[in-house]
Amino acid sequence: MSITIEKAWELLKEKGIETEEELQKELKENPIEIGMFTMPFPKEIEKVN
């Protein structure tokens, strides 16, 4: 899935981030944990209903 820069800024503005400086500040204060994206997933994932 890919989004445009304009759509990304729309989503950020919905969260109250309006400038590049605000974005940088938020990223420093709330680091993203990328481990969940890089760890191997189990072969069988239990469905949650």
C-alpha cells in the first residue's frame, strides 16, 4: 500500500501535526517500534473473532 505525500499530511493533520517541526518533535518523543514489522510471523496465526 502506498499513499501520496498529500494524503500523509492529511492524516497527520487529523492527529494535530501541522508542520515538519511538529512531526520531528513527535517522532523524537514517540519512537516507532519497528520490531513488530521485522520479526518473523508464526506459520499458524490464531484468528481472533
